Amino acid sequence: MSTIRLESQLPAEGDQEKTAPGLQGAFDSSTSELIPGTKTVEVSSVHKSFAGKKVVDEFSFEVKAGEIFGMVGPNGAGKTTTIRMLMDIIRPDSGEVRILGEPLNESTKDKIGYLPEERGLYRKVTVAELLGYLARLKNTTTGKISPRIDNLLERLGMLPHKTKKEEQLSRGMGQIIQFIATLVHDPQLVVLDEPFSGLNPVNRQTLKELVLELKNAGKTLVLSTHQMNEVEELCDRVLMINKGKVVLYGELSEVRSRFRNNSIFLECEGPIGELTGVVRQKSHGQFMGYFSMETTRHRTS
Amino acid sequence: MNKALIILKHELGQTVRRKSFIHLTVSIPLIAILGMLVYQIIQGMEAEPEKEEERIGYVDATGMFNDYKEADGITFIHYSTQDKAKGDLLAEEIDEYFIIPENYLATGQVIRYTTERELQASSKIRQQISEFLLNNLLDDKTSEELLQRVKQPLNLASLQLDETTGEITESPNPVSAIFVPYIFGLLFIFSIFFTSGYLLQSVSEEKENRVIEILLSSVSARQLLAGKVLGLGAAGLLQIVVWLVTIVVFAKVASMNIPVLSDLSVCCLPLSSPGWAPSPAQPGRANSGLACSPCPPSCLSS
């Protein structure tokens, strides 16, 4: 006898909590220069290959001001490469990337906060020195650096550790400092590459609250993840990629409305048996795809 | 502010606070000071009371050398036979003696006897005996002025003429012209070696700590490298300045305490002798055209 557990992966609209009471006020919406709805990021026909292998194949998408844009896909899909091209760390083979209405340059770099997937800090430098240095590299006005560092450290409970070196902090504390380093210059666009990977549950929740508060403050966020539930929880629009190709791109609500009634995940122990309406089935490794008469795919694991 | 400048300041600040940098910068002066202390200690252990006057015997088979027996710090004592001179030497009545044979004028040979173990006679002894011989040989045969010129025939002053105008140009101190580039070159090589090591360490640390991607999201690779190279280069120059100041101070102190160094005075360095000129003739001292004017230690304090 088999048991089947049905679980909807797409919560209904309005389910998500979009306030972070403990962190409200950390980001000043008055500093946002973005007009909601304008294009903050424009990626046009971007292509990138490494050693002849297409890693990013003709990507085109836009990120609107004030939204949280999610890039979702499995490992090796091309998320990090795309983000590195957004940050001008690597150059695309072809295509164009425009940030805040212009090609990426020194001026626009200063308006971007970036949390890379591989992240770390100087181990022998104090928290205050490190944050000050990174803020100055973003051309932050000298007078604003110290108050802003104190403000962020205080709101995230890290003020007592201001004079400590990174090597004296726990891993979780280091993660918080990395988030603060991303935001210390009050960026207009925040790019987070796999922000929740490797985090403990407390910091994961803290970062989610931060992300939502940034959105409430009018900032634009781009985040990548391979967890669909994180995208659903936080993002307004989504770009789903796989093996360097865009699979899905659009409003999360639209995606939800298109696939809510047709796509379910089944987790079962033993044979699933016969399903009503299934006319065809196809194996995808550990997954099994079932197709109804409407050619909508059902997956089971 | 230019981002390369921000990186420069950061790298400079971080480097000068590194333990390895501090150890290296301080160790060279410490080694110099230790070397000087060791020298002083050894000198103190080996120091013998200076003789007030040296007594040198001689046996003259020519009969030509009877005058000028008193020279600066030396008394020449005439012996009629070698046995007497030898007896006094063994009795430590005299420090050494020499024999002027009958055929001296033809050969110029003088035979010297001493109880000291030495490779060769010291330059001071050679000069004193030479002057004794010369004074006696030319006595009553020439004027005092000519005698001085025979003793010291060359006091060379070299001046450089401009190839086009033919006017005298100010030539730099030849010693500083030769040695200062060597010293600076050596210091720069050291500095380049050490700072390139710091650069490698800095870049690998940033890669290891995974900070490099955060930095590259704020600055270009060119700015990052320029800031690092300039910052670490500035740290290297700072190290050189510390070492140079140490060399000057050390040389000043050492030249007061170590006689050998007083002749190799640091007056040759441009730091202390901006206006070098050929030195005037000094009585009793050979003056080579290439020699730097011997400068007393006090020249450093001016």
C-alpha cells in the first residue's frame, strides 16, 4: 500500500509576510532615486561561453525599479555568470547590459550592493575598518560612513563587535557583517547571489527580513537561488534558467496563475498506481513526469 | 577620492601593521646596532694600553743616517752592531729594529726585525722609516720646499670641462657617484623583493578570504592592481627611508667609535655633503685623486 502526500509549492497570493518590524527604518526610502516601474537592469541578448561551452545563451530580461527579481535554477544553470556580468566582473561575449539606464561604469557601480556567492572578509581587519573601507570604495560621503555603519550594526545587534576582527567573530556573525558590507553605502540596486546558502536559520530569517525592508524602502533587488520556495516567498518577478537557457520569465503572479492548477508535487512511498487523466508518463531520473490530456506535466518524486 | 588612492592607503596601512614588515624593518637596524656593540665589546676585551712612543732601532752600515731620529710618535735609536740591537729587542727595550746594509744606495733594501707576528709591516711603520731615510738622504742637498715635494709629489685635483663651452663644470663627489647608486640600487632591490612578496601575499589572502569579488564589484581590476602596487611600493619606500636613516645614524656613531669607519666616512653620502670639492693637500698624508676628502665625524652633525 502506498501513501501519497500532496503539497502545493505555490502559496496563494497574500500569504507572504512582507514586513520586518524589527528592522524597519534601517533603510531610508528617501535616498532611493528610482522611479517605481522604470528599468533598473536591462539585459539584451547576452551570451557567454567558457571554452566553447555556452554558459549563458542569449539572455534577455529586465528588472524594474522597486521590485525583487529572482533568478532561479539548478547548480550550473548560469545564475552566477549572469550576475557577474551584471557586476562587470566578467564581460559578456555579446549582448548588452545596462544598469540604471546606462552601460555599467564607475558611477553605476557605486549604486550597486553586491553579495557574491563566494563571500568572505579580511580576517585581520576590524569590522569598523572593513565596512569603512568598502563604503569609501563606493564613494560614500565620508561624513555619512560612520553613522551609517553604527546604525546598521546597532539594528542588527552587531554594534558590540564593531572593534573586533573578523577572525574573532563566529561564522553567523561574519555572515551578518557581509550583509552589512553589501548595504553600507545605501545602494539603489542590491544583487544577492545565493544569499541564503550556508546560512543558519536565524540569519536566513534575518536576511529575508532585510530583503523585504529594502524593497519597502524602494530599493531594487536581484537575487539568485536554486530554491523555488525562496523565490515564491520574496520575489515579484522570476527568471528561471537551466543549462544556460531561459526556461521561464515573468511575473510571479502570472506564473502562479498559469501553473497553480496544473502542477503538483507528489512525494510517495512505493508505487504510485494509476492516476486519473494521465495519458502519458516519462522518466526524468529520480522524477517521473505524468501528462494529462491538457499536456500539463505532473511530477512525482 | 580616486579609488586607487583609497586602496593605496588601505594597503599601506595594512602592510605597515604586518608583523613581518615590522620585524624586517626593525631587524636591519638592530643587526647593525648589535654588530657595533659586538665590535665595541671585542675591542674592549682586546684593547691594550696605547704606547706613548714607539722605539725603533737601526744599524747603519753606510754611515749616512744620523739625523732626524725624532719623528711623530717614533724614536729611532742607532746601534753600532746588530747583536746589540737584537739584545735590546729581546729585552723589550725597543719594539723592532732594521739594518741599512752597505749596498743600500744601489739596492734600496732595508732588513727589518721584529718579534711581532705580522703579514707585513704596517703602513705607518713603512711611512715613518721611509721618511727617516728620505730626510737623511736629502739633508743639506735640497731646500725644505723641494724636500716636501719629493715626499709628496702629487696632489691631484681633477676638474671636468664642459665639452661644448670648455668651462669648468661641477663634478659630483666621485665616491658618492660610484657608491650611492650601488647603495640605493641594493636597497631598491631588497624593497622590490619584499614588497612583491607582500603583493603576492595580499592578493592570495584576498582570494583565500574571497574578498576579491566584492572589491571587483566596486573597482576595476586596473584600479585594484594600481592601488596595491602603489601602496605596497610606498611601504617599501618607507622601509628604505627607515634603513637609510639608520645607516646615517649608525655611520655617524660608528665613525666616532670605529677608526676604520672614520676614513670611510659617510660624508660621501649626498645627505651630508652637498658641496664636495677636492680636498687640499694634507701634510703627512698621501692624497689620491680618487679619494674622498677625509671627513671628521663632526661633519655629520653640521
